[in-house]
Amino acid sequence: MSVDVSKVATTNGTTPATAKGGKAAGAIANWADERLGLGTAMKKNIRKVFPDHWSFMLGEIALWSFVVVLLTGVFLTLWFDPSMTEIQYDGAYDPLRGVHMSSAYASSLDISFDVRGGLLMRQMHHWGAMIFIASMMIHMLRVYLTGAFRKPRELNWIIGCLLLLLGTIEGFTGYSLPDDLLSGTGVRAADGFMKASPVVGSYMSFFLFGGEFPGDAIIPRFYAMHILLIPGLLLALVAAHMLLLVYHKHTQWPGPGRTEQNVVGYPMLPVYAAKAGGFFFIVFGTIAVMGGLFSINAVWKYGPYDPSKVTAGSQPDWYMGWPDGLLRIIPAWETHIWGITLSWNVMIPILVMPPLMLMILMALPFIESWITGDKREHHLLQRPRNAPTRTAIMVALMTFYGLSWAAGGNDIIAIKLHLSINQITYFMRGAVFIGPVIAFIITRRWCISLQRHDEGKLLHGYETGVLVRSPEGGYAEKHLPLPQGQAYTLTARDDDPTPETVEEIDASGATGRTARLRKLRAKLATVFFADNVQKPTAEELHDAQHHAEHELHELESQIAAGPNRHGPADH
Amino acid sequence: MTDAHNNDAHGGELAVVEPIPDPGLPEHQWRPTDVDPAQEKRAERQVAALFGLSALATIAFLVSYFTLDVGDDWTLIGNMGASTLALGFFLGLALMLIGVGIIHWARKLMADHEMVELRHPAKSSEEDREVAVQAINDGIAESGIGRRPLIRNSLLGAVGLLGLPAVVLLRDLGPLPGKKLYHTIWGSGTANAPMRIVRDGIWTPILASDLEIGDLVNCQPDALHNPERYDIDPTEVEGVNLQIHKSKASLILLRMNPGDIKPGKDAKGESRENWTVNGIVAYSKICTHVGCPISLNERTTHHLLCPCHQSTFDLADSGKVVFGPAGRPLPQLPIAVDDEGYLVAQSDFDEPVGPSFWERDYYER
């Protein structure tokens, strides 16, 4: 596509940069293309169009923070010694000098106190990991709430869910490595989780720890997983995630000129490359500043791991907080029967709930498309309000997550707010069930009222803030019609489909299981779309406009006749 | 299967008639930097200045690296030392200024024309599909895998069997649990030298009279410090072995009014009356939920609370769970005094300590 660059800043060159770098660059390009055929691949992608919106940046934060974590992680491996061999610490940190500890912990202290920039890199690694996981979660919320997960992007949604899972495991294996008192307490709990597994629990524990807890194998094994296995999988999945993004082309918000069939935005080279590349430096720089200024995981304060010691307020990193919260609030359910033990109190919060939540997340696109029967491709994003049930489902899940997470800090809440920890726990036991339901209902109704608000703006115009008083003494606000671009954007959405009726299904001759399934689906679809506001038809808009013109006219004649005729300055 | 742009009975259609017609892309607006050479020069200088400041920050980083020592002054500012602080600040500044500079360049000086690219459906064209399916079918037919079940099945069997080495090779990850979880070093006392209970950390034995009512002491078995006294090989209580023993043998002593104690039953159903000494009770310190060391004592109630998940145990009532997620009482250690008057263990715990596991039994106290 040709672009009018007649007026573009001359420093940019009035003609797009050709291979003006001279013969050398051209010769190298020729050499490479004759062997790799890069020209064909680049022809399509060098000016690939990416749409612009702030929310598209969230996934970028995840990507760039992952790169930062890889870089800082390589630095740390140069000094970290993943060994549980007991040694006497002899480093720069006075309070622990002479103390017996594992080599892993001692080398973590060395990185912090004897290697220049070591503590910075450790803290950047930890902050980067937290930002990686947090931005993945927020990116996932963006993708879900705007409907970007719909066909053809369901598989990329699943890849994203797996990335979140792997990122979490990567985080756990990572913060367990320094072998300090806090991380050792986390590993101790993980040992308890494994032992609670039915039938094979104690075997799993003995195999993972190379014998009885804590043994001397867990740190080197976590290390292998943390720096090789999981990063390898993460890299592969990130690559697949990006390739699919390029293949599908990015979704875009509806607006004038932006349709399901096109993508409108800036070309990869130069604008998007510059913005994304520049953003990498900003993410990197932000993490560096955080690593330098904000203390995180000060392992020297906890001391080496000792199975007989623990600190009050021991908590995992925040992304593990919600299963830990469930672990705290679950009642003491254990079944003892036939000489065996079934630890529901561990299995439900740790072995059942996290995998279940992940499966629910992965299934969401398929559940929705089954209920709505929508099998079309979608490239235009939806505002959360225009899919009230979907939005409400996610807010319910977020509420469950948030309450569980808060339960993971029940001791801190009790201390800070001077409450009884028992009462907080009892409250949370109910709240994790009731909270999501309340959140669902409120969110759904809230979305629908926002839809009504949009409808009002389309039909009656926007509020100008101009109040007029009629001769009778009544007050009214002057409304004006929306600019066409805005009005178009508000109406650029699909009408919700009409679910099948029971009569239609019966009439179609379906019987047995098929009919029952279709009826269930129709019922769910009815609930899914119930009370949603559809966009006005052309006729309704026309009538409303007519009405508005009439009203405006009337209003103006009232202004002319009423006390406002001299203008507000008279009063 | 429905086509991507098909009219589906429930799906509606994509190309509906919009109530408001698409006004099309708004006209491109020239920026000040596009039309005013002065503005353009100014933006150019701004970008170069940002890059220049970044270079200064990098130099400051290098100066900090060579002038500040990380080990010397770790107490400074949030216990991070001047070195970490300066390195992080200047590195971050250098990086961010480059980022801001590049983005400023893109926004002010690079062409800002929005381009339109057409999308294609994700699926391949019908022709491509047909050719691909044909190619697969041809390949399969030529391999003869469908016509030669003997080859196919023997190959599947052989490859499937190769899964076993992958599993078997992991066997040596660790030993089988055996009865290890059922025993602690408390059972290693002898008739001549019953296992003394010593204070954790300072390893001194405890006279029953040392404790006042309400006192709580964290304890370990004497063998961890004095293995020879119990004919135990010293390497058995060093390094990793020490950690393993501590993870099972850590003990809590609590003295209370003897009248407060409600003696429960042991594994054989007999009373635990003789398990205490003058109101001193001994319980495992390892939580029966997921294994944290329990450490918070509610002095007035003889309740012990685990800081990890808040399971609360009543030490006056056989260590029963009074609150929280733990499903089993804390194991109690039967104690007595030796000839010198020091507290000792009568025997090992009569049940495994620590978190529950599948094959372990349970008995009512």
C-alpha cells in the first residue's frame, strides 16, 4: 500500500529507506538471501500491520519481562551453587559468618554480598518473575474480557493458559532454590502436598527428595527444572504463541474503517518495531530500578533452612497465595478407613482446585461457543459490557481467586486489622462460595445498565451539561447527537443470536440425547443472553433522531421565551 | 461444521446491515513535526538528548561499579547497600531513557500513517486441503501401513514398550519409603542411656524442676549432639542426616497444671496417664497438616498454633485439633526422668509424625 509521505519529517528521508547503506549491505543481503531466501518471508512481514491500543501492551510486558528474567537468570547461574552440601559460611555478611548452611544458601549470600551487581540481578530476577506472572494474568483478563479468545484464537488461549501454569511452577522452583528458612518451609509444605496424594504419596515424596525430607537432592533437581526444563518449554510455547499471533493477525477494536475483514494500524517497520523495541527498554529499565530500589526476598534475614524452625507470617510468593488460602480455610477433613488416610484437607485445595481452575480457564472459549453456537471467526473486540454473562463469569472467577488469596493472608489480616483469625477463617469459608455469586449478579446487571447507557446515548444523544429552565419552572438538560464516528463505533457490534426454542427443536425431529443436549444448550443460551440490550435498528435511530430534533427545537423555543433568554450573566 | 462466514442458524451473520453506515477511516492529521521544520528539529534534539542522557547514566553505572563495594555497607538504605542502589538506579535510567527516546522518535518523527491490511480466514483454501489430504492418503497408501497390520502392530508394540525404560530409569530417584516415616531417633535410646530431651540450639538436658507452669521449650533428642552416648555413628547425625532427623524429631515441651491434663489413649487403647512428668507434656513440633514446625503458644489455653495454616492443637487434651485444617492430633512422646533427674523419652512416638500419607493408620485418643 502506498503512503503519502510528502510531508513526513525530512530527517526521515522523503523516500523510504532503500538499501542506501552502500554496496556492503547489499552484498551481505544478497549473500544471505541466496542461502536463506529471506526476501520472500520478509516481503510479507516487514510492513505487517499491528493495531494500536494500550491494552495490547499487557502481553508485551509479559514477553519483555520474560526476556529480562532470562538474562538476569543466566547471570545468577554463574555464581549460584545448587548443592545442599553443608558448609560453614565465610562471606561478607557478618551476622551469619560461621553458621553452617547449604552451599546453595551460602552462594545466594555470596551473590548478594560479594558479587558487585549480584544483589541487583537477584532482585531484578525476582521482580521480573513477579511482573512476568502478573502481566500474564492481566493480559489473560484483557483477552478474555474483550472476546479476543474466540475463533480462530482458541488454541492460542490454551497456549497462554499453559504459559501461566509453567510460569507459576517456574516461580515456585525458583524461589525454593536459595534454601533459606522461608523457601525451605515452602518445600516442606510441598512435601506434605505430595504425601497427601492417594496411594503413591509417600513414594512420590521419597522419589522427589531422593529419600526422606529434606534430603540433599531437592535443590539440584529443582535447579535442573528451573534453568533447563521449564524455561525450554516456556520458550517453545512463547514462540508458538507469537507465531499464531502473527498468523491470525492481531484483533482490533471496532471503529470507523475497522472491520472484521481488515486490520488497521502501523507497520511493523519502522513504527511498531520502534514502539515495541523501545518498550522493551522501558520494561527492562523499570525492572532494573525496582531491583535497585525495592528489597525483595531478603534471604539473609531468614537464615538457613532448619526443619525445626519457622517464622510467623510465612507465605508463598503471591501467585501461590490462592491455593495456600484454600489450604488455610478448608475444614479438618480427613477420612481414616481400612487403615488408610485420605487427606481431603490437602487434596481439595492443592491437588484438585488449581488443576480444576486451569481446566475451567482452558475450557471457557469452548463452553461459550457451545452455548452461543457461534462458530464464526472474530477479529473485532467486544467491550466487556456487550457480553454481560461472559464478563460476569470472569469477575466471579476473579472474586473466588481474590477471596482465596486474601484467605492466604488471614494471619496478616488478623494482626493488621485486630480481628480474630478464627472469625476471618469462618467468614472466608462462606465467602469463597457466596462472593462469586454476588459478584456474578452485580457484574451482569452492571454490564446491562452500561449497555442501556450506550443505547441512551445513541437514541437521545450525549449530555451537554447545559441545563435549561422552562417557563413553567421545570429543568431539563440539553442533549446533542453523538458524532457519527462515535455513534458508528457504539453500533459496530453483533446482535446477540436468538436461541432455539423447544418447539423448534421438537419440530426438527431431533430425539433422545441429541434433543436433550440441544434443549440444554438452548436453555443455557437463553440465560446467557437474557436481558442483554441489542443495538438500535436504523429505524429506531431515525425515529429517535426525529424526536430529538423536535425536542431540541422545543427546548430552544423555550429558551427563547423563558428567563434564560438574556443569558446567565444577568443573574 | 460451519464456514467462517456462513449464515448459521444460531450464529447470525457477520455482514449485517449496520444501523449507522461505516464512515470509513478518518482523514490523516499532519503533526506539528510534519509541517513545521522548527518543531521537527526540536523533536530531533529531544530524542538525541534522551540518548545522550542514557549514555551519561551508563557512565554513572560504571563509576558506581568501580567505586562502591557491595559487601562493605550492606546496612545502608533498606539493607541493600549503596552499590546495589546506585547500579540499579543508573542501569534502569540508562535503559529507560533509550526506550523513551526511541518511542519519542517513533511518535514525533516516523511516518504516522495508519495502514490497512486485509485479513484472510485462518483455514486453508479448499484446493489446498484437497491436495494435502490427497498427499497424506497417498503417503499412507504407499507405506502400506493399513495393509500390513503385522508390521503396524509389532511397531506399535515395540515403541509402546520403550515407554518402560523411560519410567524404569527414574526408579533410582529415591529409595522406597519402607517404614522410615514410622520411626524417629527418639526410639534409639537404650536401657542404660534413655534418650534425653535437650534444649534445641544449646543442647543442655532439662530437669523437670527447670520448668515453671506455662513454660514452653523447643527440644531435640540428645543423640543429635551426643551420638556416642547412644552408640550411634556420628555421621548418622551430620549434614543431611541431621536435617532429616530434625524434620521428624523436633519436640515441644510444655508444663501445665497436672489437673488440666486429660490423658487420652495410646495406639493400644491404654491410658496415657504415665506419659507426663509433673504436668510436663511432650508433643511433636511437626504439624500433622503439611509439616510446618508449630511454634505459637497460647499460654492461657495450652493451645499451640501452626503459623503456616493456623491449625490449632490442644496440648492438654492429647494434642487434638481444635481449629484449622489439620486432620490429626499431634503425636505425643511418652516421657519420664532418668536416674540423674533429666527428662527422657520412654520410647519412640507410637505413630508417624508430620503430614498424613495414604498408608498410615489412625487411632482415637
